[in-house]
Amino acid sequence: MSAFGAAIAQSYPAGEHALESRLGEVRINSGFVSNFNVHTFYVYTFMFQPAGETLWHQLPIVRDTSDPTMEFVLTRTATADFTMRDAQVFTDAEGLALAVAQLHYEATPYDDDAHVGVETFRLHRLEEEGRWILKKEGTDSAAPGLSVEDALRDVTGHHGRADTGAVP
């Protein structure tokens, strides 16, 4: 586990993280991207191995199944003061899901009217293609004043537990 402060905490520090579910195992790979300026960031990729199978599937994020656009890399971003976008994989009664929380603003992330939105994606199998995807399930707004980390905790119900790889 990482010992980052609250301002730079992230769900998945650099490395590989695993989460077991009744459907199979998800692996989250997190890597640091160093840029030549101050815009460094982390990226996450997601892999899934269905229970009882040996094949690993790369999990794309799909917002609309009628649109062929798939996102294979999710970016985690932050200012020097707070997280602007992060994600967390979690399990619940319906199976396995991904929550992506992002700060929305008009001019700067420090705007008074900046607010956090959360998209939820559910693990789903496209039967006709035999492909596993993270399919968009919904979008919600976090309560006013919540940080990206707080919004993820509210949605996932996880508070830095070891089984999620999340940093408290």
C-alpha cells in the first residue's frame, strides 16, 4: 500500500492489483506516465479472467454498445492539491463494476461551482462476440463538496480495504 497524503491518494498505485469475484479475477495494471512538463499522470488498464478459464481478456470501457469506440486505458489525473479523476473496481450483489469519478468545471478545477460526477460501468459479456467489456450502466452527480475520493467511497462502499487495492 502507498502512503500518499489525501491530496494525491489514488485507488491504484503503480503496479498490478488483483480483485477476486464470483465471476472471475480482475487485474488492474497501473503505470506512471512522466511527461516533459508538469502534466504527469497515471494510467490504468483492466484485464479479466473468467472463473474456470485460463484466457485473460483485456477489458475495454464502452459507453454505448452501438458505438464501436472502446477505451482501453483510463487516465487518473490530479492538480498539486487534489485528485481530478480516478477509478475503482468493486464487487456488489450484481457482480463486478468500475466507478470513474471526475471533477467537472467550467474554467478551472478551483471554480466554486466545480462538482464531481461518477460514471458506473458493469462487467458484461457480449455473447455474439464472446467479448467481455465494462459497459456503461449510469451517471450520477456526487453530493456538493465531495472530493473524487469521497465520491468513489460512496459509490463503491469501499474505504481503503485491502481486497480492493484502494488507498484510504
